[in-house]
Amino acid sequence: MPEISIVIPVYNSHECVAELSRQIADALKDFDYEQIMVNDCSKDSSWDEIKKEAEKSHNLVGINLRKNGGQDSAILTGLNYARGEWIVIMDDDLQHSPYDIPKLYEEAQKGFDVVYADFDSKKQKLWKNIGSWFNGKISEIALQKPKEVYLSPFKIICRGVVQEMIKFNNLFPYIDGLIFQVTRNITQIPVEHHKREMGKSNYNLAKSIKVFMRMLFGFSTAPLYITFHIGLISAVAGVILAVYYLVEYFVGKADVTGWTTIVVLILILGGGILLSLGIIGRYLGQVYLTVNNVPKFIIKETVNAKEQDEKD
């Protein structure tokens, strides 16, 4: 059993695979480790590069997914294969330095289940920083995340927590959501966020919104409660207005000018009803797909995974 497993989702990053593997080997030369690279149906030669590196080292396990399921699904695939006592999750673009893994590991030995890397400044576009801030604020409500904890994609998790995480039958996984479902014994340490030197970012606004939706609808009923309160406020306002217009009618003050108010109310209430139906439909859709046992990930082929199983 290796001491550390490093799970890395890979998507269109063929330029980074070799250098990332070299840095991991150098950074963890004093550790018994395994490196799990999950190719999320890349459109470039990422899988070929992973196979080349796997031929050089049996520490590297390559997993090729049959279809793109998103970063969190790729990570969950790797977690199912990880055998280490501690599991590191990091990106494939070298903005997370493998040389910081020993720092995360050392902090975890103090008795924490999860240690996040806290970036003082992030070498990325402004909209990504704004998105990270907004996602953090929403997660304080949806996941009851402590305000001081930054949900970094670079982290180390103990095996016990990972074993519980992979038990969840959630078709739309959100890794940080799964972590907070299992433990609150979490801390963070300052780590430098590096500039991407090779390739280009594959993360865009649409993918960020998709991750946000997974967190909001997959691990929280907050949207349903918000919908309930909107409906309650609308109902109370409707009763008040009904009483007001009835009084006007009986005292003889009713006139045609009230049609503007009625139209506005119809538009507001109609929009609220459609929004509520959409939120409920989102939950029902996720439940439908989950109860029909739609697979969370589909593996096309693996490299070195068989050899790893035989060693067990």
C-alpha cells in the first residue's frame, strides 16, 4: 500500500503530462507513492502521453474514460482506484506544484482529515477569481463551509474520508461537497499558486457555472427553501392586495387604472412559478437519473491498473 496517491484529472494537457510526472517523481522520491492520471476524454494526445509515462514507471496508473463527465467525475474515478493512506488531488497544468505535496502531507500528520492549499494570490483571470469568491460564499450556505476555508482544488485527504466519499450514490459529484458530507476536521496551509507555463486553460465560464450548479443542487436543499419563501411572500402580498382592492371596490373608488398593477403582479407571480418549477424539475431530474443507476463514469481502458491490483 503506497503512503500517498496523487489523483490528477487530465483534459487536453498533453504538454504538461511528462513534466508533471517528472516533478512528482522528484518531489516524492522519499515517499512510497502512486500517480493516477485520469484522461477525461481529451481531444488531444493526452492519453498517448500518459501511456508513454506509464511505460517508464509502474507508479503511474492511467485511466482513459469513454466519455467526458467533467472534472469532478474524473477525480471520483481516480479516488476509486487510489490505494494510498493519503490521497492528493491536484490539477494537471502545473499551477499546483508537486513540491508542495510534502507540505500538505506534513500538516495532515497533525491529525487532520483534509488539508487544503490556500493560495494568497492566484495566477489566473479576474473572472475566475470572482467566480471562486462567489462560489465560496454560496458554499458557506449550501455546505456550511467555514468562512476562513478556501475550497482549493489542491488538497490532501485521508483514506478513511475517501472511502466514505466513494460510497455516495451521486450521479453529479462535487468533490468538496462530498468532503463536507463526511468530515469537518479540515484545515489549510498557505501555498503558492504558479503561473501556467504550458498549454492553455480548459476552464471556461460555462464549466464554472456547471460546477456551481452541482454544488448548489447536489448537496443542498437551499433552492427549495428559497422557492418556498418566495412563494410565501407572494401569497401574503397577494392577500394584502386582494383586501386592498376589495375595499376600493366597495367604497366606489375602483377604476380602470388598476390594470397596470394586475399585469405587473401576473408577470412577477408567473415568473416565480416558472422558476419554482424549474428548480423542482432540476431536483427531480437528478433523482430520476440516480435511481435508474446511470453510471457515474465509464472506463474505456487502463494502464498499469491491473499490475497494481496484482500487487495487492
